[in-house]
Amino acid sequence: MNSKKIVKKIIRKNEKIYEQSKIFSRIYCNILGPTHILPDYIIIGAAKSGTTSLYEYMIKNPRIEPAITKQIHYFDKYFSRGSNWYKTTFPKKSKKNKILKEFGEFQTGEATPMYMEHPLAPKRVHDLIPNVKLIVLLRNPVERAYSRYNMELKNNNEKLTFEEAIEQEPERLEGEFEKMKNDENYFSNNYHTFSYITSSIYADQLERWFKYFPREQFLIINGDELKKDSNGIYKKTLNFLKLSEYKLEKYEAVGKRKYPSMKPETRENLVEFFKPHNKRLYELLGIDFGWDK
């Protein structure tokens, strides 16, 4: 356990110190928040669709300044910390001015793929940054569900087989979405850990976002295309952000893992399950990703 985690553990054990630290943190953020800026773009999802790779490509551009970390989780997990806390996770105004002076262009943003799934995130984002640009990467839902399962398995959050997990998913998630929707302070670990199938139904999620933002504020990217034509997708992303063309020397996939193949019968069942959901997505976006095979 590193020193930062040890300090956090000690503070949390002492309720008085913990409460005082929260007050100090809020005062600190309220003072410094106004000296920082809000993001120009957010990669909102989907998890396990190439969001980390794209974010890493983007922040290698000298005109794009990174947030304090890739995933801020403000609009899903830490909303109660307030907008000034959120601002402190992004560069200072002085940093923006320096980059603008040097390059004539500047962007900053974050990538929290769980935002796409959270019922309150669209409204929260719209209320704070209505003109923000939203980037969405989508991957074949069958592959994405299995990839997410294997990530949770590797992180020791999952003990079931994939087949057992998707069978028990409705029971594990029962009532969790509604709790998040009805209680602004509730964060569901179960929903964000075990929603392999549910979070792969992209049409449901995007329909919530489209209620608050016009389509021109979204860039929809096929995650498979990011792998096949990284430079082309990178160029498209910079154009969406209205930034000058910039080419990286190499595009390496980030967080790529190997895991056992899915059982053929499980794949066949999931392909059939997702067909009607994919059809809705294709109609919603006017794009056929060809996932129904």
C-alpha cells in the first residue's frame, strides 16, 4: 500500500479528522477553482471500446493539455464535491493562455467511460458545460461485454464464469439504475461493475444524452476503426475539436489484454440478443456497424 493510501486510511478511521479534511478540501477548491478551466471535450464511453488509447493519443498533442488523470468520475461518482473541485482537475487559465500564445490553439478534456451509462450524467454535464464536445467510442457489444467481464475478473471483482455472470446480471442490477436516478448521492458499485450486457445496449444510453445535446456536439467513433486506422480516426477527432492536423509517430493500443476465447454457443446467443438493440442504434445514428454476424 502506498503512502497516499495509508494516509487516506488513517484519516477515514478518525471521523473528526476526516470531516475536517473534507471542509479544508472544499475551501481549497473554492479558492483555486476559479483559477482553473472547464473541459472542452469529454470522452463519455463506452468502456472497453478504446477510450484509453484515444485519450492517450490526444494528450500527446502539444495543443491538448491533459486533466489531472484520465477518469475524473465527477458526473457519476464525485458529483457532491462540487464544480470547483472538478475545475481543479483541469489546467489553470494561465496554462491555457501560455499554450494559446505558443500554438494559437488549446483544448483540454477527460475520459470517464462510465458517464455514458449513468442516468444523471447527461443533465449534470449539460447544466455545467452545455457547449462541451462529446466523444463516443462504440465497440461490437458482444466483444465489449466479454472484454469488460475479463477486466473485472482480472481485477478480482468477479468470481463467476461469463455465462453465470450474464445469467445473474438482472438479479445483480435489480433496482440499481433507479436508485442512481432517484438519489443524487447514490453510486452503484454493482451497476458499474456487473453491467456487462446492460451497458452494451448503446441505444438506451445515447437516447438519454440526445435529450440534452444536439447531434453536432457528438463525435461517434467505431472502436474497431480506431485499431485499423488510428491516424485516420485521430485526424477526424482533431478536426471535430477544430484543431490543426497533427500526426503521431506511432499509435500503440493501450491496455490491450489477452484472454480465453468466448464459447461459440455463448457468442451465438449474444449476437441474437443484441440484434434488435443494434437495429435501434443503427436507426438512431444512421450508421450500420455490421455487428449482427
